[in-house]
Amino acid sequence: MIADSPVQSSNEARQQFQRLKTHLHRRMIDAIDLSKAGKVPEAELRQQLRALAQHLCSMDEVALPTDHREQMVKEILDEIYGFGPLEPLMNDPDVSDVLVNGPDRVFIERNGLLQPTSIRFADDAHLLRLIHRLVGRAGRRIDEVSPMVDAKLPDGSRLNAVIPPIALKGPTVSIRRFKSRALLFEDMVARNTLAPEMADFLVMAVRGRLNMIISGGTGSGKTTMLNNLSRFIPVTERVITIEQTAELQLQQPDVVSMEMRPANIEGTGEISQRDLLKNSLRMRPDRIIVGECRGGEVLEMLQAMNTGHDGSMSTLHSNDTRDALDRLEMMIALSGVELPTQVSRQYISTAVQLMVHLTRLSTGERKVTRISELCGVRNGVYITEDVFVYRMQGIDQEGRAIGSFFATGHEPTVLKRLAAAGFEAPTSMFEARELKASS
């Protein structure tokens, strides 16, 4: 017979610890008078629960070693108030994603790279209880009738959960965390996400009210970029944001934030992004920011861009700038309006001036790999000109990308529009050359 490996033994010990914690947690719930718990101040209730947990952990029948008791008490309180076994991951500022693929497979993304962890749940039921508690906090519900949920947690994190029968290998949780201190544009330049000249041009484009589409893959930094660009919208403008799950954090005084509402258990009451966009046009917006375009709402967004709401912005998933344009066409088709391809392309080209594409490299680094100008349509083909690009040449011994930002030499045609708005850009900014990273 082959002996268990140290890793297997360690994992089994963790799961036994979680099973014992689950048992003690249930005993605490049985011992609490819930009718009176709501009348006790929270600080006092926490103190009483801690004392109860310490008493249960010290009982002989529990047989818990003394050096493990304080850890058990802490984790029991995390089960009641926090994220259970995920609490240390949610407190780690370097963790951007927490991914739970069943009770014994927990992964994190740290610095752009996926890593396994030693975190374990007792069983599927333990994980399900955590999901129900987190979803309940967000005012949503999840069950066999509605086995998927997307919600925003009180700390600002975005949670997605899928449970059986949809999830074949057990409950699955994905948590996208947002840093306690927002990543500023200056930080992105310092981290070499984009060159200083690229940042200056984008800031000028926002202040000059150019319509912009930010594209990229999952986790490439689209929302972070959109948040940063929104900082440079003048405080005198009225801005309306529309999102599936609220993530944008605009600082202007006149901001109206709207979030779509899913259908209830009867299948009614849904308010889609498209409904919100149609309504926003009646709210006297100067700019409209759509957190992410996914479907037919793109037609209303393009209409807004084409009818006086200059400076509007949105994000969408795509592999490249050209792919982003193709997706815009596809989403127009999803709106139910049958437009000839030539008309759709002309409509898109008159609405959008700039395309910004972000990429998460294999090293985990995020880069603005392309800033392109959409110059129009000729003979049914988009005319796009790259203004700035990033070219990767390899990976160094420390696992970091080797590459450079370049100005292509194309002088954007929108410079005249920016100049008319009072924003002069030196032509030397666009001379073909390699751009130096921020020191």
C-alpha cells in the first residue's frame, strides 16, 4: 500500500479542521437566541459570540489542541461575519481575484498570475452556506431555480456564483477584488502600463470630448482605465453611468449612477442596460459612460455619441482593435434593427474617434498595446490608424516582459478638433520614435 504524500495529508488535515469548525458553528447557532440577538449592539454581540466560541473550543469532547483554539475561534467568527476560509485571501492587498472551483480547489490571481492555494472548505454544503450568505448580503438570491448570480459585495468586490445543477463539479465562486486605494493614472504610467505621452494624449482626448471605446480581454484593466479616464471629465458636466454591476467610481459632483436589475423569480421586473440607456437620453446628460457593452444596447450608445453627447465612453471584450469594431457590428445586429453592413460601419465610424486596447501579457503585466484613431470608412472598409503601439520582444530572466512603446508617426486628424476646444498637442508628441518609460 502506498502511503499518502505530505501534501495529501496536509489537505486532509485542513478539511478535517473545516469540518470541526462547521460542527462548532452549527452548535453556536443552536445556542443563540436569534429573537434577542438583533436587539444587542453589534460590538457586544461580537464579544458574546467570541466568548461562546472560546467555550466550545475548550470543551474536552472537541479535543482541539490549545495552540489551535484561537485560530478556530477566529475562523468561526469569520464564518459569521466575514468570508469564512477565504478571509485571509480577501485581506491580502496583492490578490485581485479569488476563484473557488469546489470545496478543495481554491485559486488566486496575484500580480496578474494564477496560483493555487492551500485553502479548503469542509464540503459542498459548507461552500454553499458561504455563497448564500454573501449573496444574501448583496440583496440577491441563488437556488436551483436561479443557479447563477452576479452581485456586488459591501466591500466593492464583484461576486459571481454558479451552483448545481449548472455547476457539474460543485459550487463555483469567482470574486473580482478592487484595491482599497484606486490605481491612479500616475500609477499606471509608473508601472509602465503606458508611456507618459500616451497618458497625456488620452487625458487631452477626454477633456476634448472625444468618444472612446476601451477594449481588451478579461482582467486586462478596462474598468481601471475607464475609472482613471473619468477623473479628467470637467466637474461642470453631468455624467450618467450605466453598468450591469456597479464598479465605476466617478468623483464629479453631478454623476447619476444606474445599475441594471435582473428578472425576479417569476421572470419579470428585469431592467436591462438598453432600458437604462434609453432612459438616460431623457436625463440631460453631457456624457454617458457604459460600463461594458454586451448586446443591443450598443445601438443606443452609438446614437448618444452621434447626437450631442460627445466624450462618451464604454468598454467591450475583444482580442484587438479590429475585433472590437467587428463586435460593435455584431451587437448592432443583436439590437433587432436590420441595418446594411455599410450603414452600420458608417454609423460606428462617425460615433467613435479613439480605440484604446489593453492586453494582459503572459507575464501578468497589463499594457496599453494600441491607441488607434478611427478615421472613417472607405469602400466599405474601416480606416484605422495606430497612433501609439506596444511591441513585445520577449521575457527576461525575472519573468518580466521585454518591449517598448512607440509613436507610429501618424498625426491624428482629431487634433484640429482638440485645438478648437482649447487643447493644443505638440506635433512632436506623434513623431515616429520609441517612447521612453517613466522613470
